[in-house]
Amino acid sequence: MPQRTYDVFIIGSGIAGLSLALRLADEAQVAVVSKFALTDGGTYYAQGGISAVLDAHDSVASHIEDTMNAGAGLCQPEIVELTVAHGKECIDWLLEQGVPFTEEQTRSGEKQLHLHREGGHSHRRIVHAGDATGKAISLSLIEKARSHPNIHLFENHNVIDLITSKKLGLEKQRVVGAYVLNNKKHQVLAIASRIVVLATGGASKVYLYTSNPNVSTGDGMALAWRAGCRIANMEFIQFHPTCLYHPEANSFLISEAVRGEGGKLILPDGSPFMNNYDPREELAPRDIVARAIDHQIKKLGIECVYLDISHRSSSFIQEHFPTIYQRCLKFNIDISKEPIPVVPAAHYTCGGVLTDSHARTDIPGLYAIGEVACTGLHGANRMASNSLLECLVFAARASRNIVEILDKIPAPPDLPDWDESQVSDSDEEVVVAHNWDELRRFMWDYVGIVRTDKRLARAMHRIRLLQDEIAEYYGNFRITSDLLELRNLVIVGELIIRCAQNRKESRGLHYTLDYPEPDTSKTPQNTILKPPE
């Protein structure tokens, strides 16, 4: 197929990718590729909201302190300050894009944005749109993007690999484009670009139980690793404490805002237990709450615990949590009258592609923004609702940097056609499904909320075997979207295990029985992996 050429090629259509596209569109020709539908990413399913200092009793200093405390000594102070300081202007920008945030009426009769409070936050500072904030943001940004003549949207396209100048035999290393699979036509096209941006989200689908959509397969991390970028802090996988426990619920997330509005975690007999783990109880950071729930489930041999908000009025619950209320009602759970069965599930990848304060990676011309990146904001544990804020702040910073340098970058070279002459159609698609299932199960069993050296060693042994099988399969058969995701997931699994093996302490989201305390003998360090030459 003929090569397509753009100024900026953005991989991912969530809040990070679309906000960057909209900021660049007046200055450049921008392509945005989405693996499936534009609304299939993690942003669309985000319930809680965006943290920003808007209340008169709150302060930037307080938001910084809360973030640093949650990050367990690994946040970069200058990145935290930079991000938090731009919270209000990011909310203002979203309002300009038409995002319908929830408002409330003040005593004087004026309207202002309603603010939730979530775990780890010392003040109410979560701007939201009911309990479907991500959906409201996604639909607003997609509408804006569709109407801009310089934004070219590609749905149902899965990126196979990045193309760098070194791969083409050129001396000066930089990214020049990517090979992309059209999932519907089963054709591969080459997209050339001066700038490539990874905005692909996280990797929680590497685990058996996750709150994330099916697209969260660590594609950007694997693409960057194969291209030659460093990866950092992949051991810090955030498990959301409260996902709906029901065989037909597909790990539906119960927003942290439910606990922020007074929801209590209880055992099957109705007794509370968070007071035994942390003085902040239900408002403790997510890693503490998730481990507490995991401990109770294992200790008592129960299937789940319960989250009870039924002491609030039915009108309050339906006004503040309409999506959760309706979804639970479909499973005959009336949360205004009875508690919600919940379990932890993999939710957020705190590590990722190492970037600087302008979202630049190790490869010139390649940027990474959002959950795919490791900026230094989250450290060892992301505080609730800082993720969407990070997407917005670093999209804005990347856009300014890209505009400054775009005219200085030469047009990308002609790219070689994708070669399928040595492969055939697979007659064993079941192998992909079996490998996918095996990977996610042993990652959950051995590299989950609580780890040990023995469990990690077992997982690494299993992953090496899988990598050999997948590499052989990839080399012999025509690619499919499922195969590309599996190829990426097995890399992500290895990176998580390697980072976890390198950290000989418990810190933040990484908890190991072999080293149950933080190492206080030295300054906390990031875990940074360098790809093979």
C-alpha cells in the first residue's frame, strides 16, 4: 500500500493523544491511530475525575505533599510541582473543549464545579462529570477532533513496530514512522512522520483480573523497548481495591469516590476492618487498601469483601453515582439498600517509557505521554485522579516542544514495504488464546499484590518459554491484532518481573514477603532497564 506521511503521528486516542492532537492541529498535519474504536481506551472508562487545586481552602503545596506521600519516596519533586501547578489551567482548557463537568450551587446562588475527595487527598479536589468523567471527556475531545481538518483519525489500526533511521541503515538515530495493521482489511501500511507520540495507555491486561478495557496490553511500552528506549519502575502495578465482584460484571470498577463520600469496607458479617490497617481507614492510599482486602480474603478464605454506601440517601447515591447505581442494579444489587461485593484488580501501570519533562524519550522524535510513560510524577504509587492530570499537562508540554522544533526536522524518508512473502495464514489460532490465558494467570498468581523471590523466579521461567513459542509463531504466520497484543504483553510481563526482581525491598505498590520493609539504608532509586543493543 502507498506510504502515508504526516507531521505528527499519535498512537492512541485517549485524553493524552487527543488533547495533544487538538493542541497541535493548527500548526501541523496530525494522524491519530486507535487500535479499535476511538472510545475503546482507558480514558472512556475512567469514573473518578481529575485532581486540581480549585477550592479556596486547598493549596498547590498540599496537593504536592499528598502526591509525594503516596509515591513513597520515588516521586521527582520538580515533576510533581510542575504537574500540580498546571491543574487549574488544564481544567479550564477542558471546559473550553465543552466537557460538561458536574457543578453545584453555592449559598450565594452561583454555580461552581463540584469536587470529590478520594484516597490519599487531604482536600476535595477531584473535578468530575458524575461518575463517568472519562466518557464525558472522550466524547467531547472526539467531537472536536473529528471536526478539525488537520486531524486524521484511523480507527481499527494496530501498530506493529516503530521504524527508526538505524533500522533503515541511516547513521543519525531518530524515529521516522511505523508499520500499522488495518484490523478490518488485514493490510499493513507504512506511516511516515517527523514526530511519533506514544499515548497507548497502560498494561494491566497482562493480569487475569483487571479494571482496564481489553486494549490495555502495554503496546507502547513494548514498541519503545524494541526500538531501544529505557523502561523504568514497571514493578509498581496499582491494583484498584474495589472492583465489582460478579461473574458477569467483567471487573466493573467501583470508583474511589464512593469511599470518599463515606463508603465503608466491611466483611461478610458486616464488621469493618480498615481501622486495623491504617488510621485513614477507607481513605488510605490504594496500595494499603488493596493489600488489606487481599489479606482479609486470604486469611478468612472468602471470595470478596463488601463496600457499603447504603447509609447515604438513595437520592444522594443516584445523583453522585448514577453509572455505578445502574450497573449494580443490572446484577440485582441495589447499592442504596445493600453493600457492593468487591475485590482488587490490576488498574494502573505506574512505570513505563522513561521520559523527560517535555515527554521526550531516549530516541529523538519519539515522545510518550500518559500511562505509557514514566515521568516521575507517580513514584512508587499513583495517587487517585492524578493520572488524567498527567495526561493533560504533558500533552501541553509536548505540544509546545514539538511546535518549536517541527520546522527543523527533515521530511521522513521513503519507508520499505511490509514483507509477508515468507509467512502463511495460521491454522493454529488457538495457540494465541492459550498463551494469552497462561501468561495472565501466572502473572496474577506470581507477580500480583504480594510477591516473593520464588514466585518471581517461577514467573520468569514460564515467560521465557512463552517468548520462544510466540517468537516462532510470529515469524511463521501472518500477523493478527491478537498476535500483536500477545507479542507486546509477553514483553511487558518480562519487564514487570525483571523490575520486581531488582527491587530488594517493599515500597509503594511493590510488596514482597522476602523484603517486607523499605530499605532505609540508602536513597530510594528508580528501577531502570536498558534494552539490549
